Amino acid sequence: MRLERLSILNYKNIAEAQLQFSPKVNCLIGNNGMGKTNVLDAIYYLSYCRSFTSGNDHSAAINHDAGFLMLQGHYNRRGTTEDIALSVQQGKRKTVKRNGKDYKRLSEHIGLLPLVMISPLDWDLIRGGGDERRRLMDQIISQGNRQYLDALIGYNKALEQRNSMIKNNYRDPLLYESVETIMVASAAIIHRERKQWLEEFTPIFMRYYNAIAGDDEQVRLSYKTHLAELDMQQLLNANRDRDMMLGYTTRGVHRDDIELWLGSHSMRKTGSQGQCKTYTIALRLAQFEFLKKYTGTTPILLLDDIFDKLDEARVVSIINVVSNSHDFGQIFITDTNRTHLDEIIALMSGDYTMMAVDRGNISTIASHQEEATEQ
């Protein structure tokens, strides 16, 4: 899959831009704060219907001088044209259209345009709370597994209802049974799919980490879940009094986590900056490979300032990994250092576009076009 053209209107510091991309490598160079990341974030938004940097705060993505934003992407997906239009107005819900038609549910869009973004914000995957790592699991599994996405939506809605009843001190067992039935059925699917996913995902992640850092550092992932010993209904029954006292549901798959290990130690506690950066990059590259396999479509890869805080050996290893055009399709890269970008272009030896970004203004400064191959 590839993004051929992108139209941006009032997105963060980009007032207006009409961009045409290479099917292989697209480089954005400029100083920090000029808008390079905003271009990648706009592409991310079209895939996930949310900003990578602003999350679900959709108004934060609107240019300060405007009351709305609009993004339009023209894609080639498995030989078929896909036109995606997304708009947000202040104080209103966003709208997303595929080939001119509104979606009945936005969840129908998830997985259509698989994409992976590697960003400095990935630091939160290690230093942040369990919600960051659960989001990683949910994002990856949902794109290739509609049953999982439906179960996740159902569980979260039922969880919200149960917590509301607890806060309002409802005591009717029949009311709790109605929402807990949904939670139990959904939790079984979520737990099964997360466990199966991590078993398959971990060796892929380990392979990428060793490709960047070498074989001297041993890493692994493990699944932390309340459902390891009790099923969801048993958890709810066992913790009912505690939940009523604290005012929320304390046990369940909504508290799952991934434990990140470097040797026998927690990466969160012992990893250096370079090791943590390598860890998150390996997680995202493994995400890319997993999505490629389970969606049947080569994802777009967004690399935002990934070379910072890495020694030269790891930089070279990453460049060698991502420059393998057989494994990766269309790539977007931002950097303040043109040397890194030129090295990737030289290794991939083919189609590329180089753009300069300055205060939200984007201009093409170099390009080379070849006939695109289908992905």
C-alpha cells in the first residue's frame, strides 16, 4: 500500500499543503518545531482517526487561526484507489469518508490503511503506565482481528456502565448481571487473543532487537494479567465488595500489561537511553511485520526522529534494517541531519522524494522517480 497524494488544511502549524509522495522513501528535513512531525501525524490520523501526538483531543489538531481542519489522502491499496477524507470542526464530532461515503461506524475504518509510526513519544511504552502497553496490544491486534476489536469495544462500554453503577451505589444484582455477562464473554476473547498474539509477537521483537543491538543483549516480553488464575466472572465475584468500597472495577483485562525484560531485569528500571530507544524501535518494527502478515497489506512506515540518543553502531544497524526494500514498502522519515537521510536513500537506491519543512511550509528539494511496484 502507498499514499500517493496528501492534502492538508489547517492541521496544527500547517495552514495548507498539497503533497505528492514517492512510493518508496520520503524524507522531511528541517529544524525542530518546523512541522515535520505534523506531516507524519496527519498521515497517522488518516489511518487511525486520531492524532498520534494529541490522542483523542481532536480540537488540539486544529490550527489556532482556524475553526476546522481537513485531511484528504489518495491511496493505492492492492491495486485499488482509496480516497479518504477526514474533517474536524471545533465543538463537533469528526467525520470520515471513504470514497465519498460516510462510515456507519468509525471502527470499520480501522485496519483499512495499516500504518506504523516510530516516534520519540514511544518512550512512554517503557516509562509509562500499563495503559500505554495495552494500547500497543489493542492497536496491533485490532487491525487484523475484527472479533477482537468488537470484543474490546463491548468490554469497554460494559466496564464504563459497571463503574457508573458502582459510583451511584446501585445494588440490584440483575443490573450488574446484565453488564457483567458482556464483560465476561468479551474478556475471554480479549485474553485469549492477547496471549496468542504475544506468543507470536515476542520472537519477532527479539529478532529485530538483536539485529540492531547485537546478540549480547537478551530481551523478552511476558503477559501480565489477572486472568492467569481466575476467569473474569470469578474476578468480579471475588472483588465485588472491594470494588464497591473503592468506587471502580479493580480487576479485569482492562488492567493487563506487558512486562519488558532486559536479561533478568526490568527494562523500565535498568535500561539505558540507547537500550530503551532500541527496545521501542524493535517493538514497532515487530508491529510492522505482524500487521503485514495479518492484514495482507504492506503498512506505511513513519520514522520520526528515530536516530537521536543512539550510538553510531545502532544508527547504522537501523539504516540497514529499514533500507531492505523487500521487507518494507513506503517509508516516511524526518530528521534534522541530512546525512542519515542520504545514507538511507543511497542504500535503497531508487525512488525517493526529499522535502524541506520550514514553519509549516513544505517544499520538494530533490526527487527521483521510478515505476512503482505494487505492495
